[in-house]
Amino acid sequence: MLLGLWLLDSRWVAVSYDWTTRLIPAEKPGPDFPVAIVYLDLESYRREHQSPGIPWDRSLHARLVRRLKFAGAKSIVFDVVFAGPGPNADADAAFVEEIRDSRRVVLASELAQSLRSTDGTAPDTRSWDADPPWKPLADAAAGWGIATLAVDGDFVARRHSPGLPSMGRPSLAWAVARDLDLPSVRGAGASTESRWLRYIGGPLAIPSVGYTAALDGWMVPDAFFRDRVVFVGSLPMAGLFGERGDAFRNPRTASDGRDSLMPAVEIHATQMANLIRGDWLRRGSAATESWIVAACGLLLPALLLRLRPLPAAGVAAGLGLAMIAAAGVGGARLGIWFPWTIVVCLQLPASFGAAALYQTLEWYRTKRRLEAEALRAQRMETIGTIAGGMAHDLNNVLSPILMGAQLLRRKTRDDDADRLLAMMETNARRGGDLVRQVLLFARGHGDAAVLVDAGTLVREMEHVVRRTFPRNIRVAAMAPPDLWPVLGNATQLHQVLLNLCVNARDAMPGGGDLTLAADNVGLGEAEASAIPGGRPGDHVMLLVADSGTGIAPETLPHIFEPFFTTKPEGSGTGLGLPTVERIIRAHGGFLHVRSEPAQGTTFEVYLPRAAAPWVQEDGEAPPSGRGERILLVDAEESVRSLVAPTLSAHGYRVAIASSAAEGIAIVESDRGFALALFDAGAEAAERGRFLAALAATGVECVEMCGPGSESEDARRGLRKPFRPGELLRVVALRIAAAANGEGQKTGGEPR
């Protein structure tokens, strides 16, 4: 904007005028064109035997005036300065007589600089005035005007010159217009109106004849001059004339300057034609142009900054062509011109360059974020791998504690010991849950879609928040015991709550209240329609509310856009809420956000109620075996020492192996096993050999695995740490399934 406003007073204004002039189709003047020119050309010098070094014989001028008068010329204008008497008094007298007799001749004068003194000493003030023609000629003429043109520094005449109207000294064309009483020069404000020349075409475009041809009625018929204003002037040729031999550039010509010079008399004739036809070029007011340039300087970057470089280039090119068509071609045809090259050649490229630079920087920043949305993933993958190994060891530690505590509780009759063992069992299960949560968040995967208790999700998230968030954030959790079940991925729903809680924490840098809640909600048609994307029916609502800074109204519509974030650079990726929305949509649910600046934010997550009933674990006694043989393979002695007695105590016969190799040897020597229990944490090579051996012998396998295992077998196995009841139920179900012929896959690998 500032660049455009500054350039309104620069050379670029002249460039706009020149290109506007070139966009106007060149005119081919017809018989009704109001102006013609008689040139003092080289051929006429030769035919009339005139010397280039001295003025023309004025008797020839007298003959020309007589010819043009009888031909019906409307006005005869000499762009030749007659400052004094000529060398031949008879020729002067004849010229004066013809001028007086025609009563339609206008003569030319030149500007002269005068010096005067303001204090009676040396002159110190300069002023301009016009030297009138030789008095006998001036008295006989219909008028005279200043032939000096208003020419810019590049030798192009662009503006109409009224002369010196304040001193009563009109320009040559204006003197003719006043003599003809043209409407275009009437009124007090006519001389101050901004008018710009509208060139007819290139140099020598106005109808013209040579001086000698004009004198001869046989060569040029009277019809050529009839009702036209006829200018008489020099056709410049370097070093040949003493007459007015000045020439100026025509803005319509090529930039290389070839054939670009046009005689000054043709510029006077062009101005005369503009005044007669009223078709000069007009320029808007300074205020209007400033508003247009300022608006373009503001709107163009605002538009192009929203686009990527390639679309921005297309839009910029289209806008440039539209501006050329509207301001250049269209405006010129209407007689109006505007400094449009400032917009097209400067503001538009500058806006595109700024847009391309901005988008390049945005691309670079996005690339850096992606390299960071990648390094973080690699770190999480590494953490997940380490956590997986740690989880396996922790599960092996916790499994004997959990099983041992339960076995001892069945044997003891001491209330204090029973409470102690119950506490040990509770803490062992709690430790297993913590291991499972670490793996869920570190590896980012979990179980397939199952029936999920939303209350459990809320309570687990409450534990995570209380242990990891700052102490100045007060946490409250509410979940009724009769919540409906939802069908979903527990890991992903954990991620939803975690992302919402982290955003709530960031919105309360000085502390505040964080509320987690779950409830059964039945939505009718009216209630569902009030929520974007809402659907009527039974839902379980998960609520996360904070008392933080809130979300601005103009920001709220963008919070689910990928990479949109209001957090400082490096503090957020802009993917948290888009991920939340994606997960909720995948679960068939929807969200509702309520927020006010400085009043906090509430996210309501609606998940559809699952059709299947929620089955609680019953308290029935675990099933017992009937002498089936089971192979137990586990590297942990503590696991073997508790699992084997539990199975033996419930009617199973157990063989024990401490490694896969030992288990393979046992299976190959004795194929009478109904089931094999195998630790899934073994090395891949050992695990593969053991499963292959089982497949060859037709023995089914149940894997004892930790949370986070991904294989199909692991999802059907036992998750450590497990209780004795879980162990016995899984073993009984798998033996029964094998007896019914359901245990073998088509590929031969045991399940």
C-alpha cells in the first residue's frame, strides 16, 4: 500500500499513460477528421527554391493563405514564429493583407523568460511571458497563441497545455478553439481541468500534405481542406531548417525508439482534434487514485497469502489481465486512464512474492513440525519397545504375587492376614493396570472394539491426571455405577480423554478446576438438532470441563482443523483435537463444545449406547479338570511355582519346562498333552520353533502375554498378571474347544 501511494508521484504514472495510449487502437482519420497539416518538408524546399538556412519567402505564405481560404478551411494555424519583419517588405505586405482578408489565421508565439528587480538593484525575480508575433501580422490575425509545449523529461507531451490563462496568453490550440468558440474551452474552470492528450496514432497519423502540393489545386483538391483546421509547420530533419524544427517522442511507438519522433505541429494538431471532438483522456482525482491503490495494496496480499504459490500465480496472472482489460483497454475506450501499471507491475508482483515467501516459510515450518509429528513417533516407538520389555518382566513379577495372594486367602482363617492378602492382591492388580496404561499410551494401540465401561475410563484418567498434572489443578471425577456400556476401542477412548485433559491443563497455567464425568443421556430430536452432527437416541456422555482461559469466538470454528493451534511455536502440533474428532466419529459419536473467553471450556463427547448387555464377572467356583495333561513353559520360576500347583489342585496333570527348547523336547517325546501354556515374552526364534513343534504334534497353545501384544493368539490368551480363576476358566474353555474340533486353523498353526 505504501509503495503504491509513494509511486503515484513517480515515473510510473507516465508509464501507465503510455501503455494506456498503446492499448487504444490506432485511428485511421477519414474525410470528416477535423484537422489537417501542411508540412514544410524537404521536397517543398527543393520545389520552391528555399534555402534551409533562412526563413521562407512570406509571399509563399500569402499564396497558401489565399488557397486555404478559397478551399474552405475553417481555420489556418501557423506553427511558425514570425517575430519580426522579413527581408522583403512587399512579401510582408502581401502576407499581412491575406491574413487580414481571410479573418481566420492564428499565429504562433514563444515563451520568453524575463528578469526584474524587487529592490531596484540586480534582477532577482524570474517570470515567463509570451513574445507576440510581429505587430502588423498580430493585428491582422484572428489571434495568436503560445506554441511552446508542456513536455516531460522523456520528451513526451502528455498533457493538454492551455498556455498562460492567468495572463491571457492561450496556447496555440486554445487560441484556435476560442476563435471557433468551441464548448470545450468555455467557462471559467475550463483552463484548470486536467486533460491528457489522446494520440490519434503513431507519428504522421494526422492527414497531411506537403507545402508545394497544398499550393497546387491540381495536386490536392479543395475538399481535403474544407471545414478543417489546417496547421502549417515544419517536418523536422536534422540540420536542415532554421524554422521551428522541434520534434518529440510519440508514446504509441515501440520502446526501441524507431520512428518515434513526431513534429511539434502534429502535437498541436492532436490537441486541437481533442478539443474539437471532446475526446481527450481524463484522469481521476488524487483522492480516488489513492483509495484504489491503497485498497489494492491491502486486498491483494490478503487474497494471495491464502493460496499456495501455484494457485497464487494463476490468480495473480488473472488479476493482472483483468486490471489491464478494465483499467487499460476499457478505461481508455471510455476516455479515462488510471496509473494501473503501479498495481499490475509492482503491487501485484510484490503481493505474489510476499505470498510465495510466506507459503514457502509455512511449508518449511510444517516440514520442521512433521520432522519433529516423525522424531516424536520414533521416540514413542522406542519407549514402547522398552516399555514392552519392562512390562513383560513386571507381569512375571506381579503374576505370582496375585496368584499367591489369592491362594493364601483361600487357606487362611485369620482376618488380619486376609486383609493383608486382599491389600496385596489389590495392589498387584493395580500394578498390572498401570503397566497396561503405560503400554497403551506409549505404543498407541490396544484391544479391538469391545464393550467398554465409561466409568472405568473416567476413574483411570482421574488417577493419571492426579499423578501427573500440577498440584494447583483441582480434579473432580463423577461416574454413576449404572452407566450403559459402549462398544469401542479402550485405547483410543483413553487417548480422547487424555488429549482433552492436556488441553484443559494448558488452558489453566495458573491452576483451576478440572472436571471429569460420565452419564447416561437420552437425546430427543430437538436436543440432538441443537448439537452439530448430533443424533437422537441413547448415549453415554463423557465430559471434560475446565475453568481456564476459554476459546475466542473467532477461533472456535477452527479448533478441529489439522495443524491449527493457538499455542506458541513448539508447544503444540495442532493434531490433538482433530485426532479426538476422528476417533469419536469412528465410534459413531459426536462432540459438543461450549466455551467463553475467561469462563472456561466444556467438551461433551457422546458415544452411542451398545446393544449388547454388560456382563459382570460372576463369583462361581472355577471349573476343574479331569486329569488332562498340560505343558507349562515359562522362564520365571515364580510363575511356574504358582501356576503348576494351581492347575494340579484342580484336576490337571502338569509338565514343566523352563525354556522353549526344553518344551519342544518334551512335546516331541510325549504327544499326550491336551494344552500347552507358553510365555509369549520369549525370543521370536524360540517362540516360532515352539509353535511349529506344537502344530506338528497337534497340541493347542494358550499364550501368557502382557498388555500390548498384537498377535491374534495373544488376544485369545491370558494377560499377565492373571488370577487363578481366570487361568482355570481359560484352560477349561480351550480344552473344551479342542475336544469339539475348533482348535485347529486351516493353516495348521495352533490357536
